[in-house]
Amino acid sequence: MNRIYALYKNFRHQYTLFYTRRRVKATKQFIKAHVMTDGTILDCGARQGSFNNVFRELKYEKIIAADLDTQALEVNTADKKVSLDLEEKLPFPEEFCDCVFAAEIIEHLENRREFLMELFRVLKPSGNLLLTTPNKRSLIAYFDRLIGRFIENGKWNGHDFNHRYVYAFDEIRDLLRKVGFKIVASESFYLFYGLPIRTKTSLGMCTWIMARK
């Protein structure tokens, strides 16, 4: 049993690395297909700016990178960089940006509803929010539960023990609607024998949602 667990643990590590690279590429395709392509974009949890090249391809006039990690922001190539705690009120005026990008952020936050309310506040009317987060009802989540991986206090942590909350496909959409957002597009993403699959079912490891104010 220990050997089986060790083999699975190694497979899961390699899969996660491969999955991450594929997810970034597929997320870029989703952005290009659904997100407004001008004005100012706020990248929450931007870190080193993995998506800046996509934002520039989409002809955004200004990229604002926001993150608590000042070292990551040092190498970020955004037009403006702001060090902040996303658990707190955002230091931006109302209706100042056209799009907010929040990839793999909300699952780390305790004040999740307040965070979404702040995003709603800073977006212009008809502004877009693109949010991604792990899906607790994915196939890989069921396998993890089966062998007791990433389980803490009886809850699956979504492949990272720093996650505060992990959402099902419908739960995150309902939370966005309660704040006032309209769901424009939603998909989940997973790998099938190395091929990135985008699906409207709830099987994928990662949920993508494009919502509009």
C-alpha cells in the first residue's frame, strides 16, 4: 500500500506540473475568446505577470498588477504595480477599470464575498471579471479523496493546504450572482492523456468563469 501511495504521489506531482503549463496555455485561449479587449485591466494576484503578454496582445491600454508578494512584483512587467492584501479593501476608486483578472486567488481568501464585492465596485459598468479556481467535484479531486490526499479536517484542500475554501462548479457561480455579477461564460478544464480539454461539465480540475457587472 505504501508503494502504491508513493507511486501515485510522484505521478500526482508530475501531473500537476504538466497540468499547470497546459492550464496556462488554455486559459490564455479562454481569455482571448471571452474578455473585453481594451482599456485598463487589473490583475489580482499577478505575481510575476504570466499573462501580461496576453493582455498586451489584446491591446489593453494599461495593466495594473496587484499582489502581496513584493519580490514577484519586482520582475512583473505591468504598467503599474501595487503591493496589497486582497483580504482588505482595494486602494482603487469606483469604476476605474474595464476588466479584472483573478486566477487561482479566491480559494486562498477568507473574506471571499467581500473580495468579490470589491471587484464589483472597481469595475466599470459592463466591465468583465475573469476568475479561475480549483473545482472540488473534479475527477482528480475524487481520486485524492479516495486515497486521503490533501484532506484536512475532513475537507479536500484542492491540491494546496493554503486553500481556505474550495468550490464546486455551481457554488462559485452562485456566489458571483449574489454579489451582482452576470455569468457570461463558464467552463472547466482537465487533461485527457495529455490533451487539454475544455468542457462545460463539472469534471475539470479548474473552473473558469467570465462574469460581467
